[in-house]
Amino acid sequence: ALWDSPSLVALRGRLVIAVQTYSEGDFLRGVFFSPVVNGGPAIPQSNLQHVLTRAGLAHLVALPRIVTEIGDLNHRPTAISRQLQACLGPYEGAPVGCFWSSFIDHEWLAPPWDSNGIFRLAKLPPGTEPRTRFTSSKEWIEPSRPLPDRSSPRQWPWHRKLRTGVRFAIAKSEWPSFLDWRAWDSCQGCLSGDGLVKEDVAASTFQVMGDWMRLSSSSGKQGATLSTANKAEFWFNPPRAGTADRPLEMEFYMLLDSADFGRAHSDVVNANWASLWAFPHGMGDFGWPSGGELDLVEWLPEFDTGSGFGLASGMHNAITGAYPPCCMKEDGVMYEPDAHSDGSSNGVKHAEDRSGFVWPYSSSFRFWGEHFDRLAGDMTKKPTWQRDASTQNTVMHVYVRMSTTELNVFAKREADPTSPPAILPNTTEGELRRLGYAQTFRGYGDLGSNNDCSFHAAFPAELAKSNHGPFDGRRCTNWHQNFFFVWTMARQSTRGDQRKLLFYLSDIHMRGGGKSGAAVPPIDQPRGRSVATELDSVKKCESFLDGGLTSCYTRLAKYFERHKPADYGGAGRPRAGHYPIDAIEPKATQRLVKEAYLASQQVHQRVTGTTSSALSHQCSPPRPPSTPPYSPPGYPPPPPSPPPP
């Protein structure tokens, strides 16, 4: 019916038969593609002309054919490397992988199983037998001209959702662009990788394409830490109390690509410790955590809890250190009001000074997945790690606002990076919710001060993690020692060891607050020191840093000098939508198939009034014709059976 439809007649000359097979070339030429004459092939059922005629499709016999010898449609490094090589190399037919990625969605390119790649029959020496069909009797196709090493993370395809430009609610940032390797050439913040990271891939996987940058890891042993600690123009401070400082606002988009893990979601949550966070300058007892910590984005793995948690935001200060997080209250954002006066419902201890602060002794505060569920009206109870699926493989728009008394974080899933809403310093939480943003964190404190003792006063018996012992009334937390961003990739365990994990960030737009010149020293800064510009020791990172301790502030510079990558950012970075992997010239057959596919989409839309993507959900694959087994005494074959109803 489609063949005879007047509206589709024009497409007849554009149709191609594509055959996916692992069969040997001699069989294809002598049997499968052989015309049925003079007795035909020895096995009629294995002849293309025969099976088409038998199915009532004899009119398709004369169509041009291409052979598509691929394993899976996926973009594992080895598979895409061989697919691209086959496109350019001596190969009969066009591997479907060469043109498939140009019009099929990203998810089709990343199923969670392995691919055998592209191969052809190998000519084995006489008398030898292959050990296995898929390794010894076939060989990889060599390229006809040199190609980049597609097994390198730098050559992995860029996510399809991130091939556009990016627009911001903060249209003009008051800070320089972060889409430049020069902004990130520091290892400050690497201490969390001690004992986890075995291979530092920060320099080799940092990339900037268009309006996005990414870090990648291809195994559980790989990790990366980059920070802006070494460039004063990128430092920032919250607004100072008693000044005309405006609230500090930050805005960025992000995407965690865990598609390579497929449905093994618990593996991702248990292992992933990717984050974007910030802490201030200072050495020794004046360093972290005396200057506080802002965890804007942190996926928490299993640690010693037996199960991972997923994405969270939080704060830390001089008394709490790495754990527990500080500065939260039972205000309906991170906790609902506790049903028990002792705090046991929320797993917290209440403040002794009635300030409302809580001291968490279990990680029962709300994570991003629960915030997103509640925004959507889903109040069902489920494990935290199950909710975390909503934070992966989706573009999220993150907006942060820090005043002299509060830190608030908002995020939206499935965000359109080309069309942000209007967000102003006075946009309310209710207005943001109506725009689809969940409030993912709220923290409190005397954040406009260089000596915030509010949390210390709430829990005076807790030992300070800044080596000062119990609250001494002199120095607490100084939030004004020049914060810098830390961007990390790490995995807590080796499960899912050979699966890719990619962390994309847009540029970071900022306004308000204070720059490096607005830093305030701690109240007991020793004479002759400048705590707000000091860089703390990274001695514990020596075992895994690429190049050792001396390379902490030169890893990216050395990589740039050695390799001259075009995707290291700055003014000369590739424009949005222009990526090296897209620049390979297709063959004529590939262009023909792509054009035919796009033309068929247009015809579907004209005939049915809908789109091809909608059709794919409405239509089931056609069943093959029901025909009895056929063993003819000779040729030509009998007339075809009538088509099934």
C-alpha cells in the first residue's frame, strides 16, 4: 500500500535496502545477493531475491543495497572508533553506525552492553582454525587515512542536549568566563581523592566545546580535581554585613551523563562522588574548615553506610568539618518540624540556645531527588538512592543566592539552556517554584561576618574541627577568606569499573557579593601573614596527582603545551554545534540514506498529520508474512502467497 500510494511514489527512487549481517563475503556474493537464474543458489531461503519474492515484495529486488556489519548502536570508545574508521576505510557498503548518529537520539547510541565493533572476514593461513569466530576469524578494518584515537575520552561524542548555545538569567556576569583552562589549573581540594583516585585524568579529560565544559572518567580508578584557587580574578566572597554589598548570586547549568551504566542505577549512586563546591583560602588552622565550605552540588556515594545517597547540597564550618553538615533548621526545606522533641524523627540534635539549628547524626535531610519529587506532588516514601535517578542524564539549571544570613539553592530539571526565566535578586521562593524550580537547600548563619559563632553557640560542647577545642570566643568561622570553586570527579568504589561517567558544566555567571578585594582577614590573623590568599598544603595528594606535587598548579598548562588541544577553552574554543566528531565527511551512500530518512519524516508528517517521533510510539513493528516452508523442485518459484490480513 505504501509503495502504490501516489504521495509516496516520488520516494521510490530514494529507497535503499540495508542488510545487517556477520556473514562472510563469499556467501554474500555467491548466495545471498546472487540473482535467481539457472537453478539459483543451493539454499533458496538464504537468497535475498527469493525471500523478497516469497514475501510478495518482488518490486524491491532491484533497489540498491548496503551492507551494515556492526555489533550494537553504541558509542563505547572502541566501537565508535571502528565505525568511523570503516566509514573512511576500504569497505564494501556503508556501516550504519557512520550515519546513524546524525539523526538518532543520544540514548540510542549508548545502550549498557558491549559491542563487537566493525569487522570483516580475515584471510587465515591455510590449515589454521580460528579460536573463536568473533576474534580470530575477523579483523578490524583499518582506516584509509589517520584518525584520532577514538578510545580517548576526549573523542567521546558530546551529549546531544548540549550542542546549543547557553543563555543566563544573569545575562552579564560580573566575573570572567570560566570556560578556559587557565581558570582551573589548580589541584586545591584534591584531599577528598586520597585513597580513592588511582589515576589523575584532570588534564587529559578537561574539555570545552561551545558553551559547555566537561570532565570524564572511564573507570573506577580514575578521578579529577580542578579548582580556581590560583587565579584571583575568579575568587568570590559573600556580602559583608554593614556594607552596601548586594546578595551574591550564581547561576550555571549541568548534566551528569551516566548512560553507560544503563539500568544499573544503584551502581552509579553507590560509587559517584562528583561535585562542584567551594571553600576559602588559608593555611593550617586558618585553612579549611575554618573558612567554611559550600557544597553547591555533591553526589554522596555509599562511604561506610552500605548504600549511596545521591545528589545533595550543604554547608560545613569550623566546628563540623567534613561531617556532619552544618547550618540547617527544621524549616520545611531540609527538614520538616520534628515530631519528637528530642529530634529522633529527623535524626538530629536540637540547639542548646533555641536558635533552631540542628546537629545531624544521620543523613536524613532531604536530597535533590526528594525535592524534585515533592515539587511534582510525589509524596510517596522510597529510598533516597532510588529518587536520585531524576538528577542524572538531564540538563539542570541551578541558581544560588547568598545573603548575609542565608544560603539558598534552587534547581530545575529538563531545563532549556537557551531560554532561562527572568530571575532577579528579589525573585521569591514561591515565584521560583511556579517556574519549575525546586528549592534544594537552605542554610543559615552570620554569613556576613568574618567570625560567625552562631552554630558554635548552638552546640558549645562539640569539639571544633579547627583544632581550637570547644568554643573559645575568639575565632569561629570566617566566610570571607576568598572562596574558590572546586570541580571534582571521583568514585567511592570500583563497581562499574569500566563504565563511563561524564560531568558537564556550563559557564558560571555571577553578580553581587564581593570579589577578591573584598576579602576580610580572620580576627586573629598573625602579623605578617595574608590568610585570605594563602594556599593550603596538598601533601596527601602526592600519590595520585599526575606529575606529583610540583604539578598541582601546572597540570593543564603542561598538557596544553604538549598537545595543543583545540578544546581547552578560551576565545578560540569551537562554537556551539561545531564539534570535531561531526566534521568527518560522509560517503555518498550515507548522504543518500540520511536524505531519504529525512524525506520520509516529512512525508509521514504530511500524510498522517503527526511527527515521526509520535509515530514510533503509536505503531508496532510489522509481523513477517506467514508462509509455509518452501522446498521447490526447481525455479522459478511459485507465485507469492496473498498478504496476511
